[in-house]
Amino acid sequence: MVASDGFAEFLREQLAPLGHITMRRMFGKTGVFCNGLMFGMVTEDTLYVRVDDHTGTVFKEAESVPPLNYEKQGRTIDLAFWRLPEHLLDEPDELLTWARAALAAARRVAARRSRTAPKHAQRAGDHPTSAAKRAKKVDL
């Protein structure tokens, strides 16, 4: 279930110090983005934030609640998003601390993914112009 308009607006206001906050519906939930990078998800007006190996100390309180998950072929798949403790919605400074840590985790995940992305249409040891010349020959 996606975020209600009121909850989405509340999050935009509270998280504004981080940067440009946007929300987008996806997978039946609402993605929370800062400057184009997703660092949170909302379902049923509950905020889940991105976690990684480095955020354990900041998010220790959230470990007792199951992470955001979904069902696939009869199995539960846990996502790397942990539920934000509700009391943080009444503590703007602490909310921002958690959000900054989640945003840092999202940046690390994005950086790791970009380093492991496959190279396109290039043979091992090929110079980039060699691939382009081969493509031209095929078009003739």
C-alpha cells in the first residue's frame, strides 16, 4: 500500500534538509528519493530506510522488527530496508540522523552496483573504436 498524501507531505517537510525529496509509487509501495537516489520506502504510512553493513550501529533499535519484505514463489524475500521506529516521527533531529545514515547506505549500494555493471558490446582486449568499426562493417 502506498503512502497517503498527508504522510508523503509530512516526510517531504521533515526530510527537506537532506536535499530535493521526491516520492514515486513502485511495487505497490512508495519510494522515497533524495536528489534522485532512493533511500527509503513507505508502505501503509510506515517508513523503511535503506541499510547496509555500515549502518548497524545507527539502526540497532530497528533490528527487532522484520525488514521490508515480499512473497515470491511461496518464500519471503527480505529487502535491505528496515522499519523506522515510530517515535522518530516526533523527533525531527533524530529522524534526520537516521535518514542521513540511510542516504549514505544508498550511496554506497549505488556505487557498488555501478562498479559491477557489465560492459556493453566490447570484446575482451578490444579497443573501443575496434568495436565501432566492426559494427560499421556489419551495416554495409
